[in-house]
Amino acid sequence: MLNRRTFVGLATAVALTASSLLAAANDAKSILLQSTTSTANSGLFDYLLPLFTEKTGIRVDVVAVGTGQAIKNAENGDGDVLFVHAKADEEAFVAAGHGVKRFDVMYNDFVVVGPKADPAGVAGGRDAAAALKAIADVEAPFASRGDDSGTYKAELKLWQKAKVDVKAASGGWYRETGSGMGQTLNVAAGMGAYALTDRATWAAFENKGDLAVLVEGDTALFNQYGVILVNPEKHPTVKADLGQTFVDWLVSKEGQAAIAGFTIGGEQLFYPNATPSGS
Amino acid sequence: MQDFGAAFRLAGHLLVSGDPDLLEIVARSLAVSLGAVLVACLIGLPLGALIGFLRFPGRRAIVVFLNALMGLPPVVIGLLVYMMLSRAGPLGPLGLLYTPTAMVIAQAVLVTPLVAALARQTVETLAAEYDEYFQSLAVPWHAALGALLWDGRSALVTVALAGFGRAIAEVGAVIIVGGNIDHLTRVMTTAIALETSKGDLALALALGMVLILLSVGVNAAVMGVRSRAVEAGHG
Amino acid sequence: MADGTLPPVLTSSHPIGGLTPLRMTGVRLVRKGQVLLNIEDLTIGSAGVTVLLGPNGAGKSLLLRVADGLVRPDAGAVTWGGLAPDGTVRRRIGFVFQQPVLLRRSVRANLKFAMGISGLWDRRKADRALEDAGLAGLGDRPARVLSGGERQRLALARALVLDPEVLLLDEPTASLDPAAVAAVEGMIGRAVARGLKVVLVTHDIGQARRLADEVIFLHRGQITEQAAARLFFADPRSAAAKAYLSGLLIP
Ligand SMILES: Nc1ncnc2c1ncn2[C@@H]1O[C@H](COP(=O)(O)OP(=O)(O)O)[C@@H](O)[C@H]1O
Ligand SMILES: [Mg+2]
């Protein structure tokens, strides 16, 4: 019978379970890292962060979103460290006083993927802009992030170089998904479209379907990652000491070696290139 | 698509193996959504009941507004709560963003209008039935409110379940205010979103099946308690 | 009275100044241009059972509601012993509706709720009331699974357990079988014997003959006749009442 006592008992039990489970969080020494989907979804963090935690006892909680959103979140003070890939925006972030200092950490590269049938005939090319031009010429479907991510910004630069007005084609052969890299690759796989992706996300992506890497090796496809401690003077809740420890470790010999050691299927995905002085 | 078969096998394997990461995420999903529903009921049930049985000017407008709020997309709620809880927001000093508490708040905000609107409907029907009797006894409003909620409990349990269903299934709000942080704020729906974005559709689907089972389990448990109450004739 | 020293009126649990007589003067109730009630002057005294008779739609239920203050008339005054029927007065009047409203709880919890509102919960008293209603042993049964007769008796017991000074009953035995009718009439009779004033609406002329001390005949919202029961049944004055008693359809 559902009497008053069972009722109150049930409610109390739910409340207690909920509060105990919820309270279990956020006690340890930890920092909040605002980063991108490419670093998280590739598995780099799953490999890298435990090494750091083991050495320092500092847990790193990762929020993985597009570069633009990560920077916005950090600007609001919602994070201790920013680890993204859009150099110009990162420098603007520091210049505006939100960050202390930017350090190069590593790079990888973007690749153009597309259906094996390759209607634009771009396979094997090394000139990314030329490949995009060819895709635009035959109006083959192209899936774009269409968000505020580092990858999208790199893609727009390439379209500019190819002198293609993608805004005019949006909704036609040019399709902006407005979502993350993986989601965009899902869309590309689903409709046999071309796409620009970072190599790490691609390597770890499991729904490749009929897609393959068609264009790679262009210097214009270079993808630089940087790390920045969020400025504690601007955002007093930033855990400056712990955050700085993480930044220091990433650019240290040890951190750099760890990054170089991350592979998927024997393939190295990120290339450390920190300069001790930062930028 | 061979993903279905793979997903079924994977779901079975996940359940049988008792994978600790999965159990952790399941427990967190339950804790967050049950917590949110509890908060939503504490606010939404009395609120809905009051609107259901009090007569005051502007009541119809409030009912329409409340019903409309039921349709608010989770992602909008997520954004609003994010803006409140962000360090740069008015409640920033509490440091709640990217914690399970933030997720409870977001889901509570999401579910409260639903609970209130459905409770309003239930209580209004019951209040119409009780109205003259209560008047003839000159029952004070708070006693009437209590009696309506208590006597409507059978239907209100279903209301709470509807709220739970909406909470446990939504991803838009918790992914924004929780951040989908591994071992801290990752729940079933954000894990599904993550695996989907990694292209691991089989695992995503398997997690989805586990989520359905979870939902069925909670509903069955609650309905079990409820049907015993109904058998006892108190429905 | 055990000691026999107190005057009876002070042993009552009620404040000095009873609720009777009920007076209505110039009471009019109009809805959509229809005059539903038009009571120029009505006094119902303190003695026994007053039966309200009249065809369907005459306004009998409305009259009870107006008397209890549940419906406000458009004009006129209603007083109980000089007091307007506000919440305080209403709690001293028991009202059993034509369709009794039973809470979705157990039989005993229905009594408990009613008693609790006035802060009078007393389990033994509740059990005695159930016994008087022939519902002993059904205390834990959900009220809403009771039979028609049991429901009426519960509603009556729930009103009586509050020790009202006046009881308003709206067709309490409509659609009950003879045994159930007898049980309800038994309860009413015992209450009246304890000094309770009862105003009873009924369609059952036999019941009116058995219970009534006084009869009021209502037709189209107007009182056509008010008389001692014996006089009324022997010689109804108004044409409507005559026709009604003789079983004719009256317009
Ligand atoms: N709230 C109301 N609004 C409008 N008309 C009403 C209302 N309540 C009762 N009536 C009408 O008043 C008349 C008397 O009703 P009622 O008192 O229930 O009759 P009865 O004598 O059969 O108990 C009926 O015609 C009924 O339709
Ligand atoms: Mg009637």
C-alpha cells in the first residue's frame, strides 16, 4: 500500500542516493581544461592525461567542444587552461587579457577525405586549394563543420585561397552541419560527401564507411595546437598553480615525448613542437 | 547496416560484463535525473496544484504559458542555466558549472513546467469533484492543497514518471552545463552523443539500449508500487 | 447529564446562540434570464425534520446550497440564528450532497479528514460513528469501492461525526433499495432524537410522510406552501402540491 510513510521513505531514499552520488564529485586536486573534440575524441587525452595525473596527482577534467566555444567558455572564466587550435584567435584571447601566455604544443595536419568513387578526381593530389576548386567545379557534395571550430576556420581559409564562394553554395552541394568533427564525418559518410578533417579524429573515427583520405601533405593543411593558462588576474577562480603545472608539463621534455608516443594503429598523430619561450 | 546486430550483442555484453565505467555512468544518470525530478516535483506539484484549484484573474494565461513551457527545447534551458552558472554569470561565484549539481538544476528547470502543467490538469479535475464538499467544510486552502495532492497521488506518480522520462532522455541541457566530463559529468545521453561523434555507432546504440532498459526499470519499479496501491483501492 | 447541574444549553459543544431559525428574505437567484429561486420570506425553525418537496428542477438543491452559503443569491439575505452563512457557520452545518463526494481514501480516512479540519480527530469517536452507520469493519476499505447504500451512510456518518447543529440532506436515499433506505432513515431518526435539526430534500412521498414534521413545497423556484406535515398530507393547499401528491405530472 502506498501510504504516507512509504511515500516519504521513497522520496528520502532518492534524495539521499542522489546527493551522495553528486557529492562524490569534485573533491580531488583538479583542473578544468577547455579543449577541442579533436584532442579528446582521438583518444590523445585518454593516453596523455593519466600520465600527467600519475606524476602530479592533479586530475584534469576535460570539456571537449569546438575551438570557438572553448575560447568563449574560457573568456567567461569557466576553465583553468585552454588547449585549442586556432592560433590567431588564441593570440587575440591573450591580447584581450583573458590568457597569461600562449605556448605552441604540437601540430598535426588536416586531410581532405571523400568517397572512393571520387567524382571530382582529387585523389592523390597535394594541393588542397586546387582539390577544393575541383570539388566546387563539379559541385560534388562537401560536408563542412559550419561552426566556430579551428577546423572550420582552416577550411574557410582554403576556400578563400581556391576563390570559391561557399556561402552561395550553402544548402546546395556545400552542406554545413553546424556540429562537431565526428558528427560531420558521420554526415559525409552518410551522403558520400567530401570533408576536411584533422588527421587524429579521422584516424580514431569508426564509421568511415566508403570514405578515404584523398588529399594530404599540403603545408596549407598544417594544424597547430597551443595551450594557454587562463588569466587569474582577470578570472580569480582560476587554479593558477595547478594550471601552470599542466602547461609546464605539456611543453616539457617529458610531456612532449608523451605526445610523440601516442599512436593509433602504429601511426603517430600529433607532432610535438613546443618552444620553451612560448609565443 | 550491420550495426543493429553488433549493437545488440554489445549491449548484452556491456550488461553482462558489469563494466565499471558503464555502471558509473548509469548510476550518475539515475542520480542526476531522479534528483532533478525530485526537485521538479517539490516545486512543480504544489505549483501545479495551486493553479489547478485556485481561481484568480490571469489564471488561464498562466495555464497557457505553463503548457507552452513544456515544449521548451533542452538546449535552450541548458544555455540559460549555463549563463546563470558561468563564472561570468550572476551565480558564477557558486562554482557549480560543470558539476552534477548543475545538471540537476538544468534538468529540474526543464522538467518543472512539465510536472506543474500535468499536475495542474490532474488536480483541476479532482478539485472540481471535491470543490463543494471542501467549501461546505470551509477547508482552508493549504489543507485542500494537501488533500488534492495526496488523493491525486496515483495520477501524480505518472506525472513524475513523465518528468523522469524527459529528464533521463535529454542531452541538450546536460551537455552544456555538465560539459560531458569523463568520470565527473558524463551521463548516458552525453556518452551516446560522444560515441556517435566518434563514429562508434554500435557502441552508441548499445548505450541507447541500456538507457531504454534503465527507463523501463524505473517505470516498472514505480508502477509496481503504484499498482499495489491501486489494488488496495486507493487509486 | 451525569451531574445534572449545568443547564442543557451549556453542555452543548456549541457556542451559545443556536443556528436556528434559518431565515431567507427576498432571496432571488437569476441565471441567463431564468429566475431559479425567488423566496420572499422563509423561516425554518428549530424543531425536527423539515422536508423540502417539489418536482425535479424546482430548485430544491439550489435552495440548500444557498442556505449553506455555497451559492450567493443575487438579492436577499440568508441568516442562521442571525448569522450569515460564512465558513464558521458552515462548519456547524452538515451537508450531504445529492451525489456524495467521497475522498479517494479509506472509509476511516474520510472521517479523519473531516474531523481533522476542525482539529477534532478522535479514533474511538470515528469508530462509533461507523458503527452507527452500520459500517463497522469497513473502516479500512477504500471509500470509492463502497456500494451506493454504504456510500450514502458514510457521507451521513462523516457529517454526523462533526456534531453539527443542523443537517442538510439532498435526496439521501434516491436510487437505494428498501433495506438501504431503512438504514439511512434509521440514522436520521437517531440524529433527530439527539436534538439535531434536519432539512431534507426528497422525492419519496412515503419517506416524507415517515420523517417530516414540517413540509415546504417548492415549485419553479417559489415556495407554494409551508405547513405542518400532518396538515400538508391531509390537505395540501396549493394546486401544484395537490397534483404532485396525487402523482400527476405538473408543468
Ligand atoms: N449553477 C447553475 N447555473 C445555472 N442554472 C442552474 C445552476 N444550478 C442549478 N441550475 C438550474 O436550476 C434549476 C433547479 O435546479 P435544482 O435545484 O438542482 O433542482 P432540484 O429541485 O431538482 O434539486 C434547474 O433548472 C437547474 O438546471
Ligand atoms: Mg436536486
